[in-house]
Amino acid sequence: YGLLLEGGPRRVGLFLGCVMPALYPRVHRAVVRLVALAGYGVVSPEGQGCCGALFAHNGDMDTALSLARRNIDAFLAAGVDAVVVDAAGCGAIMKEYAHLLSHDPAYAEKARRFSALVRDVTEFLAEAPLPPPSRPLPLRVTYQDPCHLAHAQRVREAPRRLLRQVPGLTLMEMEHPDRCCGSAGVYSLTHPALALQVLQERTREVAATEADAVVTANPGCMLQLEAGTRLARLPVRVLHVAEVLAAAYADLGPIEGIDVSQDVGKR
């Protein structure tokens, strides 16, 4: 928590979440470096917690709203210009705090202010004054739209725009990129058989593209797609949009999971 990187006069608050710090801390590191490269200071306010999405999905709205209030207080107290989220499922419910707390006289106005600040990292970076990436990545990738990004937040073009900016990278669309991977919050735990069936459909489409990597923007999707590629024995890596983009900037140094010293386009 606290100041992560100095930057310009404007500051961005990074939402940490539960899964990203535990399983994909490299994504957070890539996001911090990219946001700083765009000229922003990056802070991670103390007092933030879980976004509450999984509690809301499971019907425990009291806990979800309690967590929402905690996050609103933490980020508004930090005085940030934007709240950047690199987990699509978290960002979707955080943009809904204004609606979920509209009945609460103590938090309705604060929730509206907070939700107006929330940006998925891909939409934030697509609009940010980033310099053009210059390090070539000879990589063939296909992009899986997280449901909570494409359908809930209606963010589809921003991640693709960022990927197309990377020199040497080829974006190969799968047949149905915006269909669910089967993770769906807690769905893969409560309905594992059907979730596996949905995953196998996505895995077949990934294989058909002959991509080197499948790129997405949500840790639940990353976990599910990693399981699918391993089960199908596909030589395909699963990456977040932010870490692919960060690897294309020589000034940011090496990025975990992507080795630009080798011909990464070879399978």
C-alpha cells in the first residue's frame, strides 16, 4: 500500500484485488510501470479490500456492500484522478457501486463519484498519453474477451487497440472471442461440468488460430484458460494485455513471462 511510483501531478489509484496479488503479481507490476510511463503517479490506497463481486454473485449483498463502502472510503480519501483496475470482474462491480448504493443516503453521492473514476486498465491506457511502443514482439496472439469487460463494461476495442500497437505482434481473432471461457466468477466451482464444456469450446477455438499466446484481461479467465491449454496440451501461453504491452517498451526492462531475447514467435 501507499505510493508505488512517482509521476506527474496527476495520480492514479491501483485497485489490488484478491487474486492478482496472489497469483499474478507480475500483472500489477506491468500496470504500475505503464501508468507511470504515461506520466501519472501511482498509489495503492490503504484500507481497500475485496471488490465484493463474488459475494454479490453468491447473493450475499450485505457483505458486498460493506466492502464497496470500504473501497469508496479508501480511494476517495486518497484524492486520486482515476481508479485503475486490471481485473475485469472487479471493475464491473466497482462501476456498479453507484447503483448498488443509490438507496444509502450516507454513500449514494460518494458512490457516484467513485464509480465515475473507475477505469479498466485497457480503457485507461488506450486513452493515456503513452509513447508508441518500439520493442518488437514477434508474437501471434488471440484475444479472449472477458465477459465482465465486453458485456458488463462494454469495453471491446481498447484492448485490441493496445495489442495492435505492439510492433511485430499479430492479432488473430478466434471464432467467438466474446463467449464465456467458463470461469464466470464462482460458476466453475458451482457447475464444474458445464464450465469445463464451455472451456473446451474456447480451447478448440484458441487452437484453431495457431496462436502462440491467448491474451485476456481478467485473472479468473487467465486461470481458466491456463487450465484449458494444459488439459488440451496446447503450447500456448496465457497473458494479460498489460504485460504484453509492457514488454513492448524497452525502457521498462524485462517483463516476467515474456522473453524478448528469443524468437518468441516460434512454437
